[in-house]
Amino acid sequence: MNTEHLIYILEAYKCGSVNKAARNCYISQSHLSAIIKNVENEIGYSLFHRTASGIVATPEGLVFMSHAEKIVTERNNILKIPESMAESDNLSIICARSAFVLQCFFDYKKLYPSLGSSYDKFLEAGLRENLKNVVARNCRLGILVMFEQIISKYMELADQYNLELTILQHSIPVSAFMSKSHPLAKSKQICTNDLAGHPFIADAHIDHGDTLEILGLQDHHDLLYICDRGTIFDAVCKGNYIAIGISIPDKDAQRLDCVCRPIVDGAPMAVGLLYSRTASLRAREKHFIRYLTECLRKRYPLDGR
């Protein structure tokens, strides 16, 4: 079985269409159909049901896709072995959307500039995308900002993919982020019930159970799904929406004419570090992690002072 063919089959599964997948893979539809048929003949069962609107995976096909995705990921990791073994001081980070963590990254680069050429990477994505990118070695470090209630869930997921998840700081208060003109901005602190009556931003790349259900907002009548921090800021500033997370830096709030208000009955949050157990952390990575941990402890001390 050709691993390249697995990539094509996974694309067909994701698209729900042989024709669309073939275009995405730059091969003919007939060629992709033949690949699927040959693989089905080899394994002895059907991968897809054909429907009027396209294709859907059979029960056996769903299990096949799960295993095929792991095989393709490991194949990509094998190809990247020389790259991963090359000495480099560059930071390669994927982070849950957090203005505070991003500011720490900028401050670190300013305080400790790289001696040579700098090709650092800082991406932002949802929690599951963090795991996927670290597994695929697109980034070496993942930084998860999440509610403490779901730490065990992501510990288990990390363990499945031979990743280490270490909590850098816990018991971080959750805050609501809003414009100064928002009705709730007049309050020094708010409750989760206060959020229900106002337009609310949900992260499009984070599971409902990881945020909305914890806040009791799964049935909220006015949700706006957004997947990037810039649009979140625009929705807060221009659309009078509320966003939640760990508090943003004061200078960012001032620049955006916004405020952060603690949610007094909100579940605590945590910041975790994700990395592969098969890759040793480099000196600059360890230094940045120590710096970020110190920043978190100063900003969110466990004694609340």
C-alpha cells in the first residue's frame, strides 16, 4: 500500500467528494477512483458509500481513516528527521490565542536577541490544532491556554501521541474582555450569568465542551464564531461583543479602548507546555519556557497578590 495513496484517500474523506479531492491533489478523478478501488480490493472491504451528493465513509472506513492519518503523520515525521536533528536556536511555537503569551514572546526576543540569524515562528490556533501541529512537527512547542477542568482530557490526548504536557501555571482567573462602552464595563467584576444577555464570541477552533459548556453558555442565543485574534478584537471594539480568556496586557486594552473584567464565579484557567517526548528541548527553548513561566507567575500569582 502506497503511503501517497493514503494521502489522496484522506483528502477524499475530508472533501466528501472524489472530484474535489482529485482537484486538490492535482490528479485526475479517474486516477483517484482507481486508487480507492485498488486499496479496497487489497484490504477486502469498502471505504466509502457512494451517495447522490458525494461519498461518506463506511464504519470500517472511519476506522481506516483514523489509522491512515497516523501513518501519514509518521511518514511526514520520518521525512523531517534531518531537519529535526539539525542544530538550531530558532523558536517554533504554536499557541492558543493569547495576547499575553504573544506579548511575552515579543518581550523575550527584545530582551534576549538571537546571536545569529533569527527565523522564529509563532502561530496561533485552537487546542486540537496545537496537538496536531506538534505531532506533525510543524512546530516544536505548543502552548495551551485552557480551563483547568479539561487538563486531564488533553493530558490523555498528548499521551496518545507521545507528547509531554506540562502545566506552567494554574489557578489563573478567567476574564471577560469588552469595549469601554459595553454595559458590563461599568462593573468591576461580573458573573457568568451576566454573559448570557450579551453577544458573545466563541472560538471556532475549540470544542463546545472546552469553553461554552464550562461557562454554561452552550445555549447562548447570540454567538459569533471567530478563529483569529485580530477579528476577535474587531468584534469586541466594533460589534460590542464579549470575549473571554486570561487577561490581556494593560497597554493592549488601553490601545483598543477596552477593559478586562474578572468573572468571579468562572472556572480557573491554566497555561500548559506541549512538546514531543522524542525531541530534546534546546537551550533557547528552555530559556524561553523559564521566562514565560516567570511572567505567568508574576502576572497571575497563586496567592492572588
